[in-house]
Amino acid sequence: MARSVVDPLTRIEGHLRVEVEVNDGVVTDAWVSGGLYRGMETILLDRRPSDAFFVAQRICGVCPISHGHASTMSTEDALGVTIPNNARLVRNLIEAAQYIHSHILWFYTLAALDYVDPVKALSADIADTYALAQAAGTGVSDFGAVAKRLQAFVDNGQLSIFTNGWFGHPAYAEDMPAELHLIAVAHYLEALEMQAVAAEIIAVMGGKFPHFMTSIPGGTAFVPTEQKLDDILFRFIKLRDWVTSTMIPDTLAIAPFYAGALEYGGGHGNFLAWGVFNDESFEMTSRYLPGGAVMASRGLTVADPDPGNITEYVERSWYDSTTGLNPSVGETNANFDEYSTDAQYSWVKAPRYDGQPMEAGPLSRMLVAYLRGVRPVQEIVDGALAALGAAGKPEVLVSLLGRIAARNLETKVVCDWSIDWFNELAGAIAGGDSKYFEPHDVDAGQGAGMWEAPRGALGHFIDIQGGKIARYQVVTPSTWDTSSRDDEGVRGPMEEALVGTPIIDAERPLEACRVARSFDP
Amino acid sequence: MSHPAHYREAHPLIFVFTHWINLIAIVALAFSGFYIHYPFFGGFMGVARGMHFFFMYVLLINLAVRIVATFFVKSATRLGTREVDTDIKNWLPQKLNRHQFIPWLKYYLFLKKDHPIGAKYGVLQKISYLFTIPLTLAAAYTGFSIYAPFMDASFFAAGTDWVGGPMNMRIIHYYIMWAFILFTAIHAYLANVEGIAPSRLIFAWKEEEGVQFDAEGKIVGGAGHY
Amino acid sequence: MAHEDHDVIYDLLAARGVSRRDFLKYCGSIAALLGLSESFVPQIAAAVAAGAKLKPAVWLNGGACTGCTESIAQVDSPDVATIVLDLLSLDYIETLSMAQGEDALAAAEAVFEEPGYILIYEGSVMQGFDGNTLRIGGSTGIEELEHAAQNAAAIVAVGSCAVDGGFVRANPNPADATGVKPYLEKVGITTPVVNLPTCPVNPEWVVAIVVDVLLLGSLESGAILDKLDDWGRPKFIFGQTIHDNCPRRGHFENGHFVNEFGTEEEALGYCLYKVGCKGPQTYTNCPIVRWNRRASWCVESGAPCIGCGSLNWVDVGAPFLNRHRDLPLPSVGNTQPGVVAGVVAGATALGLGLHALGMKASGRMDGGAPYEDMKNYDRKRMKKGGGN
């Protein structure tokens, strides 16, 4: 029995420690520890509800849009405000831009280096690389120039962000051709440009990214003018085209070399989504990516989600708040004790739904949407399953590779919808609808903003009394996924997904890092 | 009825002017200041700011003139007399005033029935009038500290850092304006609650007969019961 | 490669202050890193000697949301790939490093051993629970910062959190957060700190400081310190207010204001002053450099500035949609200054009203009460000279 520790787990948002027990080359137990406590919920007390939007989004610098939206929705829910249709569309577009941004960034900038070895790309033949790109139907870059730049960089000897990378790790697919490595490196660089284009859309509509300004309670402060509309549209088209012609083919080209990842990394098999991208009804279950709960005990069926079913446990994390509370009456009393995997070991609470640990994220959303019969999702998932040789078997998605595929396919679906929402907004404006904000003057109420960050289900809970915030609680996707054990000792979703992961080199548990990172924590 | 006579010697003409200028400047500053704080109607910000800066200089220059004049101009030592002395003595609290402090306080709080003896200004009056000088200077300092052409000068920037940034400085400036408003309200009330002769004198320079005193404060004649 | 060539290289390196032994060790470690055999060492040596050595840098994340790292990925002049591949050797950055765990920390450690590197710090300095509100690699964030700061040539504190604790230190500051400069002053570390506030940091500024300023020699010459204000902020970035440079300033002077969000006035680009814009008291050049590769900035998209570049920006700026901050009154809680003024003014008016009733009731309204008898004291003093 050997303990393998990765601390810090790099290429994620925040500070995470992954500790696994490896027996005979397989992970048999795991502990995931969140390393940071800031106390956002306490900071918001006694402030104005309208301030929560600006401050609470700063929980996460990679998904501030979703936190901002969940926060503003919780306030609107508490005050009984329904936002105008144009504001709904503006918010969907900003949220979509963040999804596209976040998923591109995750796949290329954060995760790709677990599957692609830049040193291997050095031995690629340039002509073969073009041929392979053509055969794979993926984007063609100036591969020669990229190879030269890479060579010069390696020759220079200062490896910058690649310093101490696990080059040549045996877990990299041996049969993956050098040319595919080079294609991925070229697209790694292109992706840096594309994620920035997506962020520009947020800047146009929200002022800046990260941390945006306009989705204030009541609607939006952004009033699109003709000159802004084209700034938005041409960027969405550029992104849709790139995701379609590069990101999706890259995914399908690399996936077969890691088909083994369909066999592990699934976890508990419980999935939770509150849903994201509102339609005109603002109902959680009729969102473009609808809300739902899938429980392993009931197989691949979906139930309507209910925030009332959440309880948060804290016995294994560094809090002395009451354990087992619903977040609408939740508490946050930090109290650090030493790190011990036998006792308390994380700043992350343990949320449970109907008492069960739930995975949140693109896989949850895509499964729920698939099961609810959302057409574009069914089509793209069925197509991908066929390409992976698992036609008609959506259950294989409950795996490491499935989690990655779900995220990348979702990117494509959201890209397509973004054009639809844009057209809907442009049509409404052309039709004379100029309402973007709903004034309100109620000063008390309780509300919840149930939404989805790119990395999963997100809930903000607010209690407003006398125009001030009397209670504020947040349950983030990372709280679901990197949850510590609950009071019963049941592992969190990431911990459970890690169990069963094959590890070739316990000193350098690359496979465990892949599983942890696949949650985009 | 023991209304003292109000003679022009109490407020020589120059002080009628400086008082008028103070009134106009403070009203203009308060109005434009409120507008700048929150523009309650449209289209006036440029004018409001212009007013605010102009009258700020008017108020400061007027204060300087008033202070210089106080050393050269003679004014009546008390109401109801034409005896005069250097104005600064009538403005600054004198030793004599010290024991008048409590009786005046008691009088205002209805704890004392009859009118205490006092100079041209009661002792509380002297203190509060004197207080308007630092108040004006503080308004100017805090105002300059949030006024772009001056805010970066180290004399002002150091103060801004000390109070915790421009927002706090703005709030202090705002409260100083409220202090002026409250001063003016109390001042106007106390000056006129026993009759509007003081206003007739300071604004229109009109005299009114009443109880007459000699320079030593002894009642020497005039109408009214005493 | 011939033996003579080696000597040429070593001479070159010696001229740059690198010993033969260090150099071979360095090349050997690169070869090991790349999984190459020792036979590659001479080749790497030649390549390194050919290229100028990049300034090593380490990017540490304190109590951060990673937004500043995100932000630095949103710059195109130069773009982030050029920065980390061609301009700086950013050997450790949690969010981008290929390495992980101990190997990643070892890369940072290697940099810390050679004085003269640039340290970039993102996020608040977390002091709560003896620093355990932030745990990295088994130790605390403050231990990591102190260790990293010792040998750094300069520290660039990116984002308001690194400058003074940012939103994390807002009242009641539950995690006892502070900024890099105040923390280092507290523990007596004198490494110069360049502060770049706003939430997140504007990447244009990071590039301007790291690339244009630090790499162009003003770090060695110390000239960078002359460019900083009392708070350690570069004056050429933080010397003017947003209001000074705002494209909506004309509307402000004209008295054209947005009275409510989402209205025609918003579409016309009127001034956001009435809905709480903190531009007049926020010192950054956002309206000039703008955000996200000049796509827009807060005010251009219709939102009032929330003053995220001010010190203690949440306490000083909230409520963000009001003109004034709240005052944290004991036992009352956060209160608007205008409310306090209104209460005091109301109390004064009430007091004067009651007093007037008393004056009326006591018959003093018409000329006041009769004069008291002159006391001996008055008489004596007045005779001595004046009754002023």
C-alpha cells in the first residue's frame, strides 16, 4: 500500500490536493482536499442585495459569469422580479460565451498536456502532419512554423511553463503519432487565441472578463446598439466555426488512443444539473440544458431537481457549523484543525442530494439533456458514441473519457445555440422590444439562484431582510465534485471516480491527475 | 418685552456686505453641492460645477476680507448702544464671557427665566461664529482634495490617504456641507426667534429702537419693560 | 562538437557570470527533464549559449480566484504564448504549469535559489488560522510567500487581492486577508513591490510592467521605484481617475444622466454617475487601455464603475449602485451617509421646533425675556474696559 500525493494539482482553478492509495497499480482509495477558505458568505452579510452580484461572482475567476448570474437570480427570486425577455437573451449570450471560453481553455490549455507530449511533437514530419490533419478533418495550421518555434524553445533550454513536466511518461499513448502531438500543440496555441475571442464577447456585453458588470438584479445594464450587435455576432460565428472544424475533430482524433479511459473514472454514477440557458418560461426543467437528477440506483432515468433536497455536511472539513443543513439555512463557521485523512482534511464542505454524493458538470448536463430528449444533444451524443464504437450505449459516458467528450460536445451545442439566441435578440430589437431592465423596490424575501457554471451545478441562496443580506450561502460545482467525505464516510464524486484508476508510476500518478482534472475543478 | 435697540453701529456697512456675500455663497454652494452629489434634474452639471468652484473662491475671499476687517473696523460693544470698540474683541470670546457661558446655556434650556447679560454676541454665539472659520477652511480643503486640478498635490493627496481614500474625503466634504446647513438653520432661528430686528439690521441696515445700554451694560433708557 | 567550441561557449557564459560547473549541471538537468540522454548535453549547451537567457519568473497564487491568471491570458500585445515562451521563463504558475505536485514546486524552488527572478503574486495573503486558510503542498500560503519573496528582484502584486487583500479583506475579513506589501512590511522583508490593483488585474498593465519596464533594465537600475506612488502603484497607470479620461465625461458635464438601467439613456451612452459610478474617485486608466484586447470596458458596456482599483474597494465602494459608500455604524450596521445626515437634520429641526414652542410658551418670542440684574462681576469687568 502506497500513498501518492499530488499537491498542488496544477492546471485547475484554485488549490487542490489529491491523495490516492495505490495497490497493485490501481487506486484503491482517494482523498481530495480544497486548500482555500475566503469566507465569501460572511463578507456579504449586511450588504445590499444588488452588491451580491458584483462581489459573489468573484468566487471564481474562471466562471464568474455563472456565479454572477446565480447570484443575481437568487436576488430576483427573493424579490419576485422577472427579467425582460431581451435581458434573458443577453444573459444567455454572455453565459454562452463563457461556456465556450471555459471549455476551450479547459481542453487545450489545462487538460491537453495530460494526453499530449510536446516533446514527442518534435519528431513529427511536417508533410505527414498536414496529411493527418486533413484525414482527421481538423484545422490546418502552419505546422512547420509551430514545429520550428517549439524546436527553438526546447533548444533554448528554458522550459518556462513546461519546466518539470512529465515528458515521456509511459501513460502517454505510445501509438499516438508524433504528427497528432504536433497538431495538438499547434491547436494549443490557436486555442489561446480562441478563448480570448470568446472573452471579448463577454467584454462587449459585460464590460470585461473575468468579472463582468452588467447582469444586475432586474435584467441587464447592457443595451445593445447596432454597432455592438455585429461585434458579438462575428465573434460567435468565428468560435462556432473553430469549435466545429478543430476542437471536435481533435477530440475525436485523440480519443481512440485513450479508449482505455472509457473503463474507469466514472465514480458514483449520480448526476445533478440545475439547468442553464433559460427559455421564455424560466423553468429549470425547460432550460436549453435542462435541470435533472440521475441516481445510479434508478439507472439512466431523470427526475426533476429540487434544491430542498440538498444537505451540507461538515464533519470531515474544517468547519464547526451545524452539519446536515440545507443551504437556505446554512452556516459557515470556519475552524481549522490539522490535515488528517482520518479526520478533517479539506476546506470543501460535503453537499449531498437526497443523501447522495452527486457529480456536477457537463457530463451531468449532457446526460440529463440526453435523457430528457433535447434534440441537438441527442444527435451529437449519438454521433460521438457511434464514432467511439459505442453506438446506443450512453452508459459508457460515465467514465473519464465520457466526461471529457461530454464537455467538448457541449461546447459545440452551445456554439450553435448562441447563434440562435443572437438572432432571437436581433429580431426582438428589430421588432421594437427595448426593455432590458425591470425596476423593483421590494426589500425582503428569500430566494435561490439555481444555475450551472461550465464546471457544474451551482446554487446561490439569499435571505434579504430590510433591504440587507441577512444570510448568503453558495454551493459551487467544485463543492459537489471535490466534496470531502460526508459524515457517513461516503467519498465525494471525484474521490470515488479516482478509485479504480490504473496507475503505472505511483511516483508520477498522471492517470489520477487526468481523472481529477476531468472534473475541471 | 426687553428688546434691545438695534443700531447700525452693531453691524457696520462692510459687515452687511460680507454677511450678504456669505449667505449667497453658502446657499449657492449648498445647492450646487447637492446637485453635484446627486443631479436631481438634467442639464445642469456643468453650470453646477462652475457655480460650486466660483462661489468657493467667493466664500474664501470674503472670509479673508472679513477677518482683515475685524482688526480695523469698530463695531458696537453690545446691542442698544452706539459705543464702539475694535470688532475683533466683539467677535472673540473675552475673559468676561467665561462666566456668562452657563447662564446663557440655562437661558436657552428654559432653566433660567431672565435674559443673561452679554456683549453684542452671546458667548455661545461667539463660539459658533468662530467655529465657522475652521469649518470653511475644512470645506475648502476637503473640496480641493476631490477637485481634479488640485487632488494630486501632495498637500491634498496626503490628507486623502490619511482619511482612507477619495470616497471617504467626499463623504467628509458632504458632512461639512450639512454642518453649514445646520449652523445656518440654528443661527437664523436664534437670531430671529425673539423678533426680526436683527435680520432687518444685518440685511437692510435698518435700525430699530428698543432698550438702550451704556458701554458698561447698564440700561439707560428706551422702550420696553425691564 | 569539437572540444574548442566548448571553450568558446564557456568563455561566453563566464562573461555573463555563469560558471562552467553550474552550466553543465543546468544542461544536464534539462536533458534529464526532456528524457534525453547525456549525449545531448553539448547540443543543449550550444543552444543555450546561442540564445539570451530569459529572466526567470514565478507566479504564485495566494487566496485567489484565478481571475488574474485568466486575465493575463486575454492580452495580445504581446500575447500570452509570446510572454511565456519568448520573453520570460515562467517556471511555475499553478494554472498553466505542465508539471504538478512536488515536481511543480521543485521547479519554483530551483528559481528561488538564484536571486534576481521576478515574483508575480496573485490573490490575497491569507493569514487566518496561522495561514492555514490557504494550504499548498503541505505548507501555508504565507510560508510560501515569505520564502519566495526573499530572493526576488521585485514582486509584482497583480490584482486588488494581492495589493491589499481585495474583496477578501472586506469587512469583517473572515480569513484575515491582507496584501503582499503590507504583509512583507509586517514580517520585515524589503523586496520592492509593484502594485497593480483592479479586480482582476488588467493584463495590459502586467505586460507593461513585466515586459516593458522590468525586462528593459529599470529593475536593475532601480528606476522602477521612482515610477511608483506611495502605495507602490505605477504613476503612469494609476495617476488619473477614470472620470478624467471617460468617454462619457461630456455627458456628465452636460448633465445627461442614466436614471435607470436598460433605458434609452443607456443606449445613448449617457453618464452613469447617478447610478453609482465610482469613476470620479477611482485611479486607473481603464478608459484608455480598456479590457479584453480593447473590446470594451465596464462603462462602455453600460455599467457604472465599481471602483475595483481602489484600496479596500468593496468597503469603500459598496453599495455599488449608490453615490456614497455605506458607513459601518456600530449596532446599526451599514448605513448611507445621507441617512445619517437626514436623521441629524431632522433631530435639529425637531429640537428647534420644540424650542420655539418653549419660547412661545414662556413669552419670549416678542423681544425675549427681561434682562437679569447685572452681577457685580460684570460690572467690575466692564468698568475695567469694555463689555465685549
